[in-house]
Amino acid sequence: MAGVLVLGAAAAGWAYWHLDHNIKSVDINQALGDDRPAKALITPSPSASPLPTGSLNILVLGSDSRSGKENKALGGGDSSGARSDTAMVVHIDAGRKQATFASIPRDTLVTRPSCPLKSGGKTAVAYNTMFNSAYSVGGAVCAVKTVESITNVRMDHYIEIDFSGFAKLVNALGGVTVTTDQDIDDDDSHLHLKAGTHTLNGKQALALARTRHGIGDGSDLGRIGLQQKLVKALLEQISSTNLFTDPAKLYSVAEAVTSSLTTDTGLDSLSELVRLGESLRGLSADRVKTVMMPVVTAPSDPNRVVAKEPAASELWKSLR
């Protein structure tokens, strides 16, 4: 019995060490310094509460990087580099029982600010350029800098997941159930679905998140609607799965998430991620509002959009 307990403790210790070391991080605070929007005033948590309850703004990016065999196979094509294929500002209200997921279309034309580079120096300011170019030229740091410059909202944290990590997460949860309002027939994402309710595996869910040619006008705006529907379905799946009663599934989900995750240094440990997760236990899918930054067709390019004012500024003001 003593031997079994020792082996069990050793296995648990190794699992924790392994998951903790899976997480990659970027020190965004050090890179950007003080040239950022002001932090929101946080009301201290009640002394009886061991968990934080203040509001949070988190930039969540889905990277289309093809690095590694799995990402290349899932992404298809021979694209080099990486872009922020999906970008959401996740605002969690004080009390952490309600949240707003605000999507920024990747095809939005913005003024990209000067961003510090890991190799030293800075990028030049770029005008009338696509939003997702920020990640391409300056990685996570420039993505955060650009989002903060167009929203004037301080990002408290940063989370990035790639193709492989998203697909593994869905598979670890046993799939995700979504209802589509129309047939989807997209040869580019390799997704073909009849309208109705479907339980998707990881590869299919990723294809749904990437689909745009088979719906609406074929633009990125239609894809955002599918992505938001998928996020809410994932939240429902997670809340309905009692992971803590199934250690094997819990480890599988944790491995899927941490192996493909990049965060800021404030979330780069298993303990910090668990603490964040525990503080969000009261947040259910029906208390999550999904919106998109209001946009209009860009005067300079019918295939691009620009922020619609004053509606866009009013959205970001509501999240400060």
C-alpha cells in the first residue's frame, strides 16, 4: 500500500510538472512598458473569498501557424509564418458571472502602431493595414499593442492557441455539439454539413471555425458568426462535463490545452490557469454575450472593412 501511494504521488507530481512546463509564455508587460491604456480600478475581493473577483480583459487569439507536423496537416497549404486567424477580446465582468466576447474581424483596416521586436528595434507605424498583420510582424506583443491602440482597453492577459491545440481540446472533451442554420459546403476548409445539429470531432470543429467560403457572402464576417457559436458550444460542453470525477479525461483535456498554449507571464503556470478557471466557475454559457466590433466596408477596398463609428468606440468604452 505504501509503495502504491508513493508511486501515485510520484505520477501526480510528474503530471503536474509536465503540464506546467508545456505552457509557453511572452512577457508582454515588460515589452510594452507603460505606454498602454490605464489598468481598470479593481475592487479588492472580499476577505472571505480566496479567489479574485475583479473584472478582466483577455485577448484570445487563434493562430494559423503551420509550424509542426500536426499544425501543417490541419492547416493545409504551404503558408509560412503565422497570423491571428481569430481574435476576441474577452471581457469578464466584476464578480465573474457574466462575460462579453467581442470579435475583431481579421480583415479590418487599422493603423498598426510601432511595436518592439524580440531581436531589438521596433516596427514602423503602418497605416491602412490589415489587423491580423500585427501578429505576423511582431507576434503576441504587437497583437496586444494593436488591440489596445484601437480599443483603448488594457489587456490584462493574453492567451493563444493553435490549430492542433484546438482540435485536441475538442477531442479530449468527446466532441462538441453545434446546430447550423444552413448547409455548409466549403472545399477550402473541407467541411460539408447539412443544416441541423451535429456532434463534431476536433478536425471538424476546426474546419467549422475556419469556414467562410461556404456561407453568407464568403467573407470573414460570416466566419465570425460560426466561431462565436462554436465557442458557446464549447463552454456548454465543458460545463456539462464533470472533469474532476474523471482524472483520465481531466488529464487529457489539460494536456491538450497546455501543449499548444501561449500566454502572458501572468498566466504561464498551471497554478495560475487553475486559479483563473476556479474564479470563473459561476460563468455559464448562457451568461456569455457574443458581439462583433461594428464595421462597414472600407472606402478604399470592397474586400476590407473599417470600424464603424461611433458604434465601435461605444462598444470598447463599455468594456473598460
